[in-house]
Amino acid sequence: MKDVKVLGPGCKRCQTTADLVRAEADRLGVPVHIDKITDYAAIAGYGVLSTPGLLVDGKLVHAGGLPKAEDIARWLTA
């Protein structure tokens, strides 16, 4: 199971990012657990200055703007 964290204040882009991750995981058949981290201090603690940020299995893979579906697929299958 992949552990995914979406880092952001809970805005529309953060929700869209979580939805994109869920859709790609379902398409690929990869089980995921998605957490949303909205605490600014915690987000900054991951080194994210632009949201949404995305961590997969503890590794920061994306920050700022919406990630592309093909990138999410690559991160989920790595």
C-alpha cells in the first residue's frame, strides 16, 4: 500500500490533487492511503513552500500546481 500525503490548506487544488491520486490509483489497481495535511507548520516542515505538495511513501515528489496524471502514475508504481 502506498502512503500518500497531500499538503495544502484544503483549497480546491488540494482536493483536486487528492482526487487525481485516487483516480490514478484506482485505474492502476494500486492500493493507497491518502492523508491531507493542512497545518502550515507541518507543511513547512516537509520543505513545501508552494501548495499543493505531494508525498508518496515519505518522499516529496511534487510541490505547487496540479500534478500530471502520468507523473502520479509513475510515482505510484515506483
